[in-house]
Amino acid sequence: MIRRSSVIERLARLGRNRRGDVVVGFALLVPMLVLVTAGIIEFSIYMFERGRATEATRRGTRVAVVQIPIASLDDLAEGPVICTGSSGTASCGGVTIESQASLDAIVADMQRIMPSIAPENVRVVYSFSGLGEAESGGIKPFVTVSLVGLQHQYVMLGIVPGMSGTQTFPSFATTEIGGGYQAP
């Protein structure tokens, strides 16, 4: 038969024993530390990808201003010419396509910076700048290259329940004044 005082003594000794406190504290902190570290890493990767997207639009614009325009710019004073890519074909809203190769060169140069860019993500806009004339050396349009609908795929946070695995980047755009374009 166990004496009642021995049970109380054992419980008292157990209450004074602190050997398991560190293990319990460690077990409670580790998941939070891992989650915070994963968040910091994911945020860093996201910001790096944003920088790459910005640089890709800058590079795409530099290529666009030295290439033959994708579409005919004869009626540029009436409104901007907006060109997009889709499945390897340029579409400029009904305007005559002058150079599919120009769009291909723009996308290829942008993909050197950020390989996840697809032709569907690239939009090239030619706007009237009021500079230059067709007779005296060429029309000098504003050329804007934009990235739209580009997705960022999370590496670690996508496996956390309740967290989305992808996020759409905001639109990125860079504008430069184009070189002289002479109508044929």
C-alpha cells in the first residue's frame, strides 16, 4: 500500500523539477522561427524578382527603340499603337504588322534577364511625341514597354495552409523616345 505522504512528496519533487522546461520552450519557438525565416526569405526573393522585372522592361525598351517598329506608325498622331504578343504572333489592334522579328527580339532580350517572361506578358506602345517628321528624318515616337500579368511563384510559403502559392506582380513600364522612323 502506498502512503499518502509519499505520493505528495513525489508530486512536490516533480513540481520542482525544471529539466524539461527548455525542451518545451524550444518546441514552442521553433515553428515560429521557421515561419519568420521562411517569410524573410520569400520576401527577399520576391523583391529580387521585382528588380529583375524592372530591369527587363528597361532592357526591352532599349531594344524596342533601335528596332524597326512592330506596327505601321503612319497614323500615330491619331492615337497610340498598342502591340501585344500571343503564341509567337504580334497583334497591334488592327494596325499593319511591320516586323514580327522586332517583338521577338524585345521578348528574347527581356527573357535574358527574367526567363519566366512570355510574349503574352509584353506590351509595346508607340505614342505620338510631336517630334520629327516623316520627310525630315523620321517620326520619333514615345516607346513604352510594359510587363503585365507576370506571376511570382512562392517557393516555401505555398506549402503553408491558407497561403496562396502565386502572386501577380504589378505592371512594370519603361518609356523612351524612339529613333527616327521614316514611313515607307
